[in-house]
Amino acid sequence: MRAIDFSETIAAIRAIKPRTEILLEEVPAPQKLAPFAFAMTADVLEDAATGRFVLLHDPDGQDGWGGNYRCVTFVRAAIDTEMAADPLLCDVGWTWLMESLNRNGCDFTAPSGTVTRVASASYGTLENRDEDSELEVRASWTPTTATGIANHVRAWLELLEISAGLAPIPQGVTQLSHSK
């Protein structure tokens, strides 16, 4: 089997078309973490959620990764205060990630990360502001093969959709694009 070139992997990622509520943008990748890196951000319309996906590649592998690739992700979403008060919210956030990876057929190892919930109240001259709550999922994992890494990006986008509260698009339904 022919080895997958990093540029082929990036081309497959660039070909992903997210749903119309999500703005996907390529951004500069970290330079010192691996010989090859690619990064993108995603924003859900109306500031419902934001995220970042970084793909790191070291042809020689890195011991801490357990492989040649490492996906490093971040998702932050506004949530209602009732949801923020749920003691199981962090477990639910991690489950959303794991289920998204599995639904998208991602083979991976060494998952790690944190799920944080934040609830803010304002006082003094800011007391007229509404209470504010957020869910934040920071995670990384090692794809076990170079083929299908675009599916890892799709899983991250699915996590972003779920966190933002977007309704799933039913199987077989094509979303219409916004006209400009």
C-alpha cells in the first residue's frame, strides 16, 4: 500500500464542506510542535460556538503521541445556565466527542482532554448583563492510520454542531447553501 503524503491529507481536509451555519477558515498552524502542521478554525453563526482543529504530523512519530499524527482540538459553546448546572455536563461533553469520532469511522488511540463548564454572573456596573455560561472541550488523539484523517475533522465539526445546539441534518437530506 502506498504511503499517504501529508499534502494529500490536507487536500482531503480542504475538500470538506461544512453545513451552511459554520464558517470554516484555514489559519496559521503552530510551527514548533511537529515538522508538518495544519490548522483551521470554525465559527457557528450567531456566536453559538467556535473551535480550532490542528493536525500535527511527524514522519518519525513522537513517543507522546503513539503514532505519526496527532489531532488537537478545541470547541467552546454558549450554553444555558440550567445546562451549566448539570453535574454530568462534563461527562456528556466528552461522550459527544467520543461518539462523534465513532460515528465518523475514526480509528484512533491515546485520547486525552478536558471538558470545562463556566458560569458567570456580573456585579457592580456590569450587573445589568445577563448570566453567561459556556462549555469548553479541549482534546487530542492519535489517528491510527493516515487514510481517513478527514473523517477526524468531520467528527470535530460534528462535536461543534452538537455543542452549538444545531439540529442534525437527516440522512439523505442535502442542505441548501445561502445565496449571496
